Amino acid sequence: MGSSNVPPAQIPTSFGHELRACLRCRLIKTYDQFRESGCENCPFFKMDEDHERVVDCTTPNFNGIISVMDPTKSWAARWLRIGKFAPGCYTLAVSEALPEDLKNLCEDERVQYLPPKGV
């Protein structure tokens, strides 16, 4: 599995219209997966506890999908700035920004949030 000590994220159980991407880390899973187990990279969003958060923290509007087995060794993962995240499926780009209160939560948790370009 590579030298990454980060356990892998869930892989989407379906690649239909129910796919969503986390607005912070761009991890892709189905709506139900985010609702049941949250985001592996952003547990502080607590999507598994507050199901309304899934809609606030994720988007169905994204472009492209990349699967990353070992983010620490992948040049593409480093280029996309996901090299420190869990192995899994990610989008290349989201077109929406996090809501203001969730941006503040990222600051409180001292985690980096990079809004999409042009938003």
C-alpha cells in the first residue's frame, strides 16, 4: 500500500449523480457515505453527526476525478495540494467556496483552506 501511514478514505460506492466533493479537501464520496462517516480529511466538519453539514460542506459540482493510492509519492497529488490527505478519490476542481462559518471553523481548527480560484 505504500509508505503512507494515513488510512485510506472510503472509495465511492457508485459513480452516479449522488457523488459529492468536500469543499475543503476535494475528497469524493457519495452523499450517503459523507452522511454515515463524514470526511476522512476533515473530521472537524462532523458531517456524520450533523447531516445538514453534508450539504454545506460538499458539492455535486466538480470537474474531473483522480484516484490517489499513495499521496506522498504522487506528483499529481502534490500538484493538486492533496499530498497530505488520505488515499482516495478526489476531484481536480470544485467551483464553490465553503460558507463563511465553515471557513472560520477551518481557522479555529488551524487547518488550511484554499478557496477555488475565481470564487
